[in-house]
Amino acid sequence: MNRRIFFLPLFALALGLAGCSDDVGSEEDARRAYVGLDRSIDKAMQLGFQGFNAASNANIDPQMTNGDRAGTLTVSGKVDQGDSPNKTMTLNEVMKDYSDDGEITYNTSGTAPVIDLKLNNIPNGTITGRLDGAFTMSGELEGNVTLNLTIDGELQPTMADPMKVERKPGTTKISGTATSDYGTYDVDLTR
């Protein structure tokens, strides 16, 4: 009889702890997993152009910047050469303790996530592309997440430097999936 009394609270505690997780376990968590990375897309694009401007061929050497709150983002890959107002970029994104919002920290290991972008009619044209890859998160969301997302939006010159471009706020649609140990969840938002 005493054994049952002991195991019942222990079983209830185990069930309670099983429900406490900060992993991606809903569509809202999937949205948050991407939103924490959103600024890194613009940073990666700028690093791609920086590498393009410094390169003598389509391959860009690793370019690095800091997260707004912590860590580093390193981008390497390929960018179209030439003076055309249309560019394609294939960028490998490596993150080390990277965070822009201070709420979620991202790391990458193994095969780096890839950002494939097509920029048309720079500087006032459109951007289409994909973000595909695995990230390890800590902070308000924890665990591993694999993002498979499409990116469609408009471009504009930056206010600070009209020779640089950025995504035009409110025009970029991000959709796809975020997969964690708990399942696959839809991501669908506009930034």
C-alpha cells in the first residue's frame, strides 16, 4: 500500500514535467522560431553583397557580423557577378550563440543552413527565395528545429545607404514548415 502512495505522486510529477517543454510544439512556436532569425536574412544578404564586392569571382569568402544581442553570423557562398540589376545568391549561414532579440539564441552545426535568394530589378524590385536548414535553439525556445521556408517580397534602398538594398517592411511573405521532435508545423507570416 505504501508503494502505491509513493508511486502515484511520482507518476503525476513525471506527467506534469512531460508537458513542460520549450521546444517547437505549435504553429505559434514555429512562427517564433523564424521571427528570431528574421533580421539575419537581411544581414546575410548584406554580407553576401559585401563578399560580392570584395571577390574577384562568384565565390565569396566568409563574411561575419554580430547578432544585435549576442553571438556571430558568418556567411559564405556564391553571388552572381556583373552589373545586372538582377542577382542570385546562394549563402551558407553559420551561427554561433547568435541572437538578435535576446530571447532565443541560435547555433548551427554540421551542414550549414542555406539561403537561396533571387533579387530582381535592384534596388526597387522583388526578392524571392528559400531558407532551408537546421538550427539548435536555447532560451525561450529550446531544442532543434529544421526550417523549410519560402521568402517572397519587395526590395527598397536602405535609408542609411541608397547603394544598399533591404527587404521593404510589410511586403515579405514567409511560408513553409518548422520541424522539431514534436512534429511539423506551418509557418505563415508577413514581415
